[in-house]
Amino acid sequence: DSGVTQTPKHLITATGQRVTLRCSPRSGDLSVYWYQQSLDQGLQFLIQYYNGEERAKGNILERFSAQQFPDLHSELNLSSLELGDSALYFCASSGPTGGHTNTGELFFGEGSRLTVL
Amino acid sequence: AQTVTQSQPEMSVQEAETVTLSCTYDTSESDYYLFWYKQPPSRQMILVIRQEAYKQQNATENRFSVNFQKAAKSFSLKISDSQLGDAAMYFCAYMRNNDMRFGAGTRLTVKP
């Protein structure tokens, strides 16, 4: 168990709909990352938050948005869904930069599998 | 932006044999981390091994070891005494300042 919790584990919805994926990082971790993994593909970096602020942005579509709340949990919002958005969405967390607890490792949740029909 | 390249989409190894997975990366930085993650059919991302760039000694974790060539920007993973449970996708990753980027992955098949 990585300590990172993602909900829901599975989600099936229709094109044009909107969904929210939720992530609770490991206790004490300040950074949250979102990755998208389409079928048999690598992990595409979407966005990173650090202590509530956006830190880095990758290949995230304008239809997607995210935020990190004061309690450090994060949500990824996907709107106007298309068939191609079907994927496994991973959340990961890491410790504070430069801190002794920072091992340079990301701890991954089990992912949220989104199916768009 | 840093890029990570895994040039072997698929690899196969006989059980109990040794296999090496390749990874190269591009960076102008001198301080960073490198990782190998394993993704079995369950799709869970599992850390296999990590290497700090400032350490010259290659990391080792039981049957897993790396060959880290900093000047060549190469970071290969050697799996010794391969087991059926090693069958998975393996991703090489580069991290600096908590920004982690992944390669496309290598699918490893282990033959009994």
C-alpha cells in the first residue's frame, strides 16, 4: 500500500459528460501529480501541485483542470469527455523538496480507470 | 524539457536468465534522480530501484541492479535470475525538483 488513495477506481460515462477524480496523498506529502496512461501507452504527465499551488503543467488539455485543496487532497476535473479520454489516471505524491523525507520517489495510487462510451 | 527514451518496446527472457533493459535520457542538469518502475498486469506502479545522480556507485536491490553511466546519460536495468513474476511493463523515469518524466516503457515477457 503506497498510502495514496484514489477514487473512484472505475468510472464509466458517456461522451460530453464531466467527471471528477479524487486523490488523497500520503500523509505529510505536499506534492501531488496527475498522469494519464492510455491503453498500452506510457505515462503522460498532466499537472503537478505543491502545497496548493500549481507547480508544473504538462500535456493537459484545456478541457481538463485540477486543483489541490488546503487539506492537500487533489481533484482532476475532466469535462466534455471524448472517447479518446478513456484511460487510467494516476495520482502520485512526494515529500517536500530538499527535506530529509524526500527520497526523490513518487508514490502512486492504484489509478482511476475512466471509460468513455 | 527532459526526455527519457526506452528503445526496446518489448523484451523476452528465459526464466532464471538475465536480461538488461535500456534507458537513455537527456538533461543539462547534474543533480537528479533516476528510477525504474514496474507495472504488472494489475497496473499498479511499483518502484524497482532508484539512483541519485551524484552517486557513482550503481544501485542494487536484490536481483535488480543498474548500470548508471552519467556522462553517456544512460541508465540500464539488469534483472538477474528472472522469475515469472518479473513479467511486466518497465518504465524508466527521470526526476529533478520533484518533476518526474517517464519513458514509453518496455514490456518484459518471461518464458518458463
